[in-house]
Amino acid sequence: MGKITSGAGVALAVAMAVLAGCRQEEPRKAESLPALPAPQSLERGEALFRQNCSPCHPDGGNVSDPERTLHGSDLRSHHIARPEDIVRIMRNPVSRMIRFDTTTISDQDAMTIAEYVLTTFR
Ligand code: HEC
């Protein structure tokens, strides 16, 4: 009896964790983006990039990891193709990159930076 109850408890906990995980991903997917960012948003992207990313990624390079620049070929080989992929890295960097959370860079600004990166460093 005890066993059955705790088994169900575990299954429920797992199901709830899965549901919670899905709910967190939802808002990001709902955003629909234009194919090409507007010029003024690229300008803002550039300013934000200079401020937050340039010290480590001058001209889209990478001062501490030359194999992980922001140039298209490097991004593609690391499966980074969409603005969302770049935002994901800003929120959860691989290792040495500092983490940018939503209090540092809002989701909207993060998308603006990501679009700037994808259209600028090819
Ligand atoms: C403190 C230095 C530093 C800053 C600031 C920084 N990065 Fe990085 N970035 C890195 C390093 C180091 C890596 C390599 C992966 C790692 O160690 O996390 C990296 C990797 C990346 C990658 C993956 C590149 C690839 O080819 O795999 C992206 C995309 C990226 N950074 C975007 C950004 C953006 C956008 C910003 C600004 C919001 C930023 N980074 C700010 C150091 C930095």
C-alpha cells in the first residue's frame, strides 16, 4: 500500500515537472518575428551589442574562444541559426561567457541583439 502511494507520488511529481517545463518555454515560441528586422531595431541592436557583448566579441569575434565567434559558419556548426538560439545562450551560456538574465537584458532587447548578430556577422 505504502509502495503504491509513493510510486504514484513520484509519477505525479515527474508529470508536474514536465508540465512546468513546457509552460516556461511557451511565451518565447508565441513570438512571431518579421523575416528582416527594421533598420531602427538593427541600430538599437548595435548599440546594445556594443554595450554588452563587444568587450568579448569585438567585430563578432571571440577574445577567449576563437572557435566560438559570432560568424555564421561558427554559429551554424554549433546549431545556432535562429534569434531564439542566441537568446538561449545569453540566458544559459556554455561555460566562460557571463550570463545575461532578464533583469540585465529584457527578452525584447535580447531578441534585438540576436537579430543584429545574425544579420551583421555572416
Ligand atoms: C565575458 C565575455 C563575454 C561577454 C560579455 C559575452 N560573451 Fe558570448 N561568449 C563568450 C565565450 C567565452 C563564449 C564561448 C562559449 C562559452 O565559454 O560560454 C561565448 C559564446 C557565445 C555564443 C556562441 C558562439 C558559437 O559559435 O558557439 C554566442 C551566440 C554569444 N556568445 C553571444 C553573446 C552575446 C549576444 C553577448 C552580449 C549580450 C555576449 N555573447 C557577451 C564570452 C562572452
